[in-house]
Amino acid sequence: MQFRYILALALALMVAGTTNAQKKQKAKAKKPVVQVKQEVSAADLLYENMTSSIQRVMVIDSVVVDVDNFFEEIPLPSNCGQLMATTDFLQKKEVGTAFINEFGNKAYFSSINQEGISTLMTKDKLQNQWSEENVVEGLDQQLSPNYPFMMPDGTTLYFAQKGEESLGGYDIFVTRYNSEEGRFFNPENIGLPFNSKANDYMYVEDELNELGWFVTDRNQPEGKVCVYTFVPLKKRVNYDTDEMDDEEIGALASIRSIRETWFDNNELQAAHNRLKRLRDRNQKSIGNNTQELFVVNDHITYTSAKQFRSNDARRMYEELMKTYEELKLMKEELGNLRSKYHQANENERKKMSTTILSQEEKVEQLTSRIRELEKAVRNNEVSALNP
């Protein structure tokens, strides 16, 4: 009996020791690591979606300037309109730029309220006087739209705004005028590489000279922006990113190097020549805005038809000047039709729509004709100078 008692006691002690050891092991065991899933922002998701459709553009030049006067680095020809500081246009302190069309009778600009939100406004010039400002209809003015540029067609508007559809700060958007409803369509983000997670302010395009500019403060110190000059394509082409890694995609999206965007050396040189001619023309036009200038090449600029050596070039130059005048009158007529359309009733608008569409088509045809004539004049005169 005593032996059995001792054996039972030993077994009980062994079980107790094992249980205590197990408890100690459990106490010493590390707690499982709980991974906190980071929330992805709407801007990050938008950026990821955009990386599959990065637009292919050839950036030929870039310059860093003060944010307050970047428009001075955009050599916009007069037939595309005029850019200026909103402060200069309104004669009061404002933030942003104002755009005045080529005829000088319509302006787009922003006005900042007490909460710091900008509203995109427009004015018309009637009898040499600017009208009262009106809100641009169709835009979400709570997104602080600013930095407008209207294409020569009078319907395509580029501007910058903030909000959920922006990658960060200001992004560049595009919209077109809906003549049926007298307001602009819902704007669309123009995507990468024009926009970034920084502030992207402005998009400007010169169709005749096949050059464009956009302004951004990405990778810049405070108060500075970079003005990029690029070659716009007539039809959008995206990079094929399926075979690219994240680093390559990021480099194209952010324009890490403008050299990486060059895909045609001949087109690159031709674009540089066009840019140089524009800059030279702007310099020579200072103080003599009424003088007709035709840039033959990087070294020769004519101021009258008499200077042409080629008879064919002279004849086509005279046709070019007439076509310019015809286009100007046609655009003025189109502008008047659009103004009347805004004030017309529904029945009158239906009758005017066909006329407006026909006029817009004629404007496009004349614009294409001007491009053809400019190239033909230049080519013929260069051949005559270098027989």
C-alpha cells in the first residue's frame, strides 16, 4: 500500500510539472504579428489606372522659371490668342493666368473668392468695352478651376483643377463646348505624362506650328515651375507598357529625362527649328505687331511678298495671306453665331445648329489649307535659294 501511494504521488508530481512547463511555454510564446493593411488613396488608384495608358509625346525642350510668369516662356503666336497674368488682365491682384482669343473679343480667367477657391469666368468685348464677367457653365467651380486655354476652334477648353479626379494638387483637364445646351461637357483628366502627383497647371497647343507646352512644378523647389515644349500628335498614341517594369513606367510617366521621349531624330530637329522660328518671330514682332512676317528658315525672315525669289512661293504666299484673312473673318462670324445662339430660344437654336456646324467644318478646312500653304511656300523658296 505504501509503495502504491508513493508511486501515485510521483506520477501526480510529474503531471503537474508537465502542465507547468506547458503553461510557461505558452507564456513565452511570441504573439502573432498582425499586419496593418495600409489604405490606398484614391489618387494612388487613379495613378495606377493611368499608367496603362501613358501618352507618347516627344518633349523637345524644358525650362525652369518663376511660377508667376511662366506664360512668358510660351511663344504663342497671335493666331492662337494671348496669355497673361490674371492680375494684369483684371488690374487687381489675382492668382493664375488669363487667356484672350485671337480676335481680342473673348477672355477666360479665374477669380478667387474669400475662401481661396477660384471660379473660371469669361468676358466678351463689345464696342471696345469688356462686358461683366460670367461664370463658365458646366464646370464644378468648387474644384477651383484656373489656368484656361481655348483652342482656336473656339470649343475645346483646357484648364487645371483640383479634386478627386486629380493625381495631386492641380491636374490638367479638357472639355468641349456643348452648343446644344450652351454649356461645357463634363471635363476629362488628360492623363500621363502631362499630369503628376505634383501641381500641373497649364496646357497650350499651337496646331499650325505643331508645338505644345505644359507647365508643372514636379521636382521643382517652391515658387518654381518647369515649362515643357512637346510635339502634339494628331492621333493619340500610348506606350505599350505590358513589357515594361515599374521603373520604366515611372520614368515615362514622370518624364524623368526628355531624351528618353525622343523617337525620331528628323522630327526632333524639325520641331527644334519650328520652336526657334517662333521665338525669333516673337522677338522681331515686338513693337511692330502689324508687320507680316514669314520665316523661311533659321536665318531668313521676309516682311513682304516682294522678297521672294521663287514666283511660285510668292504666288502661294499671297494666297496664304488671303486665306489667313478669310479664316479670321470666318472665325469672327462663327463667334457672332455662337453669341446669338446663347441668347436664342429652343426653336431658333435648332435652326442655327446646322449653320454653326457647317461653319466649324469650314474653319477646320481653312486651317488645314493654311498648314499646307505654309509648308509649300517654305519648301519652294528654300529650293530657289539653294538651286
